[in-house]
Amino acid sequence: MGKEIRAIFLDLGGTFRVVTPNPPYVDAAVRRMAELTGTDMEPHAFHALLDARYDGYRNWALKYMCEAPMDMLWTRWLVPEYDKARITKNAAELTYQYRRAKGERKVVEGGISTVKELHARGYTLGIISDLIGCDEIDEWLDADKLRPYFATVQQSSVTMLRKPHPAIYFLALSEAKALPEHSAFVGDNLKRDIIGAKESMFAATIAVEYAGASPLKLTEENQPTGVITRFDQLLDVFPGAPRINEDALEKRSI
């Protein structure tokens, strides 16, 4: 008997949502961060400073598979020399604006209709995402009216756990009332998404490689079940719970 897949979990950034250019949107966020901190630096120069410092934070976060609270992110790593009380008060909005300063995020082409159809086909759906900030995802789910389709939404900014730590996968499985041996994970990052799901004993792992993205660098450790190049290909892979059509996946050799 083949695999039975009853639950599908999605990564967000680079998988279900992608950054699209929007200079006025970015500029407004950059200027708002300058206002919130009270910096006397030119806003875009200040943003460049934050980016350079964020690299140090990211190294720490990846090393420990952990996300720091927002106030700590800003007072310890990003602007430790600024007024701590002011930064702590504004940490949530600063984080929100810092994310917006990277560009406007939108669901990939065909993403919403694909999720709705997978849900209609009887699959339990969930999200497991690494990101800073606790407001953006709730705002987006409500704006796109997608909240009813997901049994769980696990964010590293809430759990303080980052992929590939198995614990964030286990939290998602538990809330969705799903078993790893009947679950699949879809993500674009081999090192975090795919390895994390495999270490959490997911039955299937699907890597995303959209046009224009860096080619996947496969190893024995991060080898997925297969690859998709368009999000709506998931409709071919998952014809109806609990079935999976692995023949619809592109197979890649190491």
C-alpha cells in the first residue's frame, strides 16, 4: 500500500508568499522606522545599517534555531545605542515596518485557489513559518480571507522556535491533529524546510523551485521526495485525501 497523506503543511516566504517590488511601499516603511526610533540618520542609510546588523542577529537565530522577542531583537542587536524605553515601546511596529521595507509580500500565482481546492479535497492544511513580528501574518490571513483553510499557523516569532528544529513541526502536527507519517511539507529552503520536515518524520517533502530562484543544491540529507516549479502543481500531486501522486513530482538526482 502506498503513502497516505492527510495533511499538507506549507512554508510561507518563497513558497506561498513572495516579495514583489513596490518602491513607494518600501520608502514609506523605511521612513516610518526612522520616525519610530528618532534617528537623525537619513532613513535609507539607517535602513542599510539595520540590514547590516540584522545579519549578526540572523547568524545567532540560525545557530540556536531560535527567534528572539521583538524588544530584544531591537535593543540588543539592531539599535542598542538608542533609547531603550522608546525602542521597547515601538518594537512591534518597528518589526512590522522592517518586514515591509523588504518589499510587498503577495501570495504566489494560483496560491489562493490551490489552497481552497486542496482543502475541498479533504486535506488538513497548516503553515509553519520562520519570520520576525507577530502582527503581519494575522493581518494577511484576514485580508485574504484564508484563515478558515488552515488548521494551524505556527510562526517562529510566536513559538520562539525556528526551522529546522523539530519542535515547531511537532507543535503544528499537534494543533492540526495530524500524524507525521500521514503528512507532507512544502518549502523552498532545503536546509531548513526539507531537513526539518524529514527529521520530524514527515512522509513526503516537496521542494519549491520557482522561475528565477537559485537552483536547488541537493544532498543526501536534504533530498526531497520531489520538486515543483509552480504552486498549482500541488493539485496534481494531491488529487484527494489521503492520496498522493508522487509521479506528478519532478524527481531530482543528487
